[in-house]
Amino acid sequence: MKRIALLLPLCLLLGATAEAQTPLALTNIGQRLENEDARMTGRGGWGMAVDDSTHPGFQNLASLYSVRKVALSFSAYGEQATSEDAHGTRTTSRVFTPDFRVALPVFKGRLAVTAGFVADRSSQYDTSVDSTWNVWSDTISGKVQFLRDGSVFRVPLGVAFSPRDGISLAAALNLQNGTLRESLYNLLQDPSSMTGVPFYQTNLLVQEDTYSGTSATFSALLKPTHMVRFGLSYTPAYDLDVDRKMEMGGVAQRATTSFRYSLPAEYRTGLSFALPGRWRLGADYQYRDFRDFTGEDSWAEAMEAEHTLSFGVERVRAHARHGGWNNLPVRFGFRARTWAYQVGGSPVEERTFSAGTGFPFRGDLGQLDMALSYSLVGNLDDNGMESRILRLTLSVTGLERWW
């Protein structure tokens, strides 16, 4: 009987772990577009059609051909998220440094190379739920605790080249890596002895996935007139190799396996217009059909086509001195996104409103940019959960003439 009492929680543990392996884990594999630099965030995320030699954007690497000095870019953000579901409301806070980029001119205004470190997604959370189990004549009470942490990142190595005025091209090799760790505990607390020692042994399952692979991105920036910019990029479908290690406690066991995820192609495009004065208007669109994803059959029914529409308006900074705020850039934007998977049987919709500005460094050797955004993610009625996210993003771009 005692052996059965030990094995049954283990079966429950395995069942709960299988249930926990939802497409939520996929958010740590795909490029979730969460980490645009601050200037792009402030204008709603559009940036595929930006061509700025002084303060380069890295969403479209084809724009980097024009850099005339070495450019270093670093981004970070802090956020507070309030999430609600049927069990109540939870508020979480975190600080994240997802992005570091460098661009180096080879032939100024014609050819540049770039490298960087970009965290596509990172997660860390701890969830605990009171639970009971019926084993023969015993009722066991305790907690089920689920922990997830880890990140998936890429190292883009690229080159941008302008063969003639009005056209620039770029190609990048992205080294994809990362580790995701998930732990599930059955904490069996009662019944216990008079000294407080539980009669039944707590058991756990720890799963660690290590990802590795490569992808490529090809992009272009076209300038048909001095007022219009058009950008586009294409990332072909690629594979990620996964090494999975599983360890069980309570009933000791260890297993390792290897398999492969196949991720779908991604398409991005953008358009910007120069308006009278210092104003410009822009929009981006991104599409990636995760219904073509393979590697976890249990996720198939929940997969969706991911698409994002971003647009906004920006007043660029003044190069001639004006009074007060007239010198600074001003940015306003809106982003609408459908996530790559369903929750609660319905697609997850995200809406983000943002505003931003920036402060140039002396001698025009860089800029500090900041953005404040507010996101509405999911719907309590449709998805069974929803989140409200307030985020402050900072980005620093430094320029230096090294040669």
C-alpha cells in the first residue's frame, strides 16, 4: 500500500508535467519581437524603413550600410505586469537587458558589418497551487509547484551593402542558442507524524531543454524618392536541435533524449513617409505561420499564424537650436499582435500603446532614447486570463570614430 502511495503521486506528477508542456514553451523558441530598441518601441515598433546614419536602427540590417562611425547600441527595460485569471490577480516586476549591437563601417556610406547579442525571449516564474490526492483510504494534501526559467538568444553576424544610391541589401547568419528549465514538484505535506515529518515522500520532475541551431535573414531597404522608404526582410524556415534531460526525485530516475524543432519562415516589411517639417509616418507588418511548426505534436491544435501590425508618427530631433522641447524627438505609436498560439481555445490578442523621446550626446556622438508603453494581452472571457503590462524601455547608442 505504501508503495502504491509513493507511485501514484509520481503518476500525477508525470500527468501534470505533460499538461504543463503547452505552446507557452514555444515563446522561448520563436522570435517574439519583444525586444525592439527603445526608439522603435516609442514609435510603436516600426523601424524596417528607417535609414539613419547617425543613430542606426537594427530591425532592418540593410539600413546599416550608411554608418560612418562605429555604432554601439544597448537596450534594457523594466516592467510591471498585472495578470488575472480565475484564481485571482498577481503582480510581477522584472528588469531585462535583451539587446546589445555593434555596427562597424568598412567603406563609409557603402559597406558595414554588424554583430550582437539578442535575447529573443526570457522567462522566470514560480506558481504554487494547493492540491489534494485520494490514495486508498488516505487523503493527502499539499501543493503542486511549477517553476520555469531560462532564455533563448541569438547572435546575429551580418553585412550590409549599398550597390547604388537608393538601394541597400543585407544578409545575416543568426547563431541560435539557449536553455529552458522546468521543474514540477508534488509537495506531500499531510498526513504527517507528530514531529511534522510527512508520511509520503515529496517527488519532483526536472526537465531541461538546450537549444542550438542557425538561421539566416536577408533584407533590403529601398528609397524610390527622398520622401519614401521601403524595407523588407525574409528569414527562411530553420531547425533547432533540442537536447532534453529529465531527472526525477522521490523515485530516482534520469533520462536524456534529442529531437528537432522546425520553425516557420518569417516575413517582415515596412514603409515610411517624410511629412512636412520634421515629422515622419511609418508602419511595419510581420507574419509567421506557426501552424507549420513541427516537433511537439501535442501543440498542433493550439498553433496560430502570428502577425503584427505596428504604426506610429515621429518628430525627429532638430539639428538647429530651438527652445525647450522643440529640440527633442517625439514619438507615438500603436502595435496590434496576434500571438503564435491559442490559450483557452482562442487566439491571444495584444494591443500596445507607446510614447517616447530621446536626448542627443554632445558632439552628436550618440543618443539616449526612452519609451513608455502600456500593453493589454489576452482576454479573461476568451482566454481565461489577461495581463496589463507597463514598461519603461531605455536604449543608448554611442558613436566613435575608430578609423
